[in-house]
Amino acid sequence: MEGSSKKMKVLFVEDEVNIAFLYARAFEQDNFSILNAYTGEEGLIMAKNEKPDFILLDIMLPGINGLDVLKELKSSPSTMNIPVILLTNLSDDTTIKEGFAREAAGYVIKSFHSTKQIIEEVKTILKLP
């Protein structure tokens, strides 16, 4: 992703500002362009308006939770093809299965990975160099 290649645009939907900042900074250092949304509703609006290359979506959000945001994104023609990776601390099988049933591209448990590992996991899921 050097030279004239455009930076991939990632939308983080994360209600904890400090966590959002931490991930945004790490992804920016890895040459990604960052958008932040702090509620599910805001994430839906930004996804439709900004058309990010992919979305990192927390599940535990105020208002609309991440699984419902995912369902809405995948049912809308304007956002259905945007890969969504759930980035959460919920690690129970039921939630993970629900995420994939709603067409998540991946599921990453925050507390099990460093920010560097999360970036590598995202690149693997999205088949990026």
C-alpha cells in the first residue's frame, strides 16, 4: 500500500472512545484511513454515506447493538458488500455463530489479541498484503 495506491478506508464502530482511539492510531500507522462511529445508529449512517472498504464493529453498543447493525448493513443494497469484522470481547459460541449467520466476514476477540495482532488478523480475513 505504498506510493499512489489509495489507503483503505476502515470504519470503526466502537462506543469506548479510548479503545476506538487506540485502534484508530494503530491502523493509521499501518496506512489505513480511519472513520469512527460511537453508536450503532451513527455506524449505519456513516457506512451508507462514506462507503468504507471494511467495517470493524463492536457488538456491545448503546442503542442498536452490533449484531443488529450487521443485519441492517447486510440487508441494504448500498452496504451489503462491505466486509464487516466483529471486534468484540464476547467470546461465547452462540454470539459467534450468530455473527457468522448474519454474514460477518470475521470475528476477532479484542482481549485475546494485541492491536498489532488485530491488524494482522484483519489483513488475513480480507486477504490483504
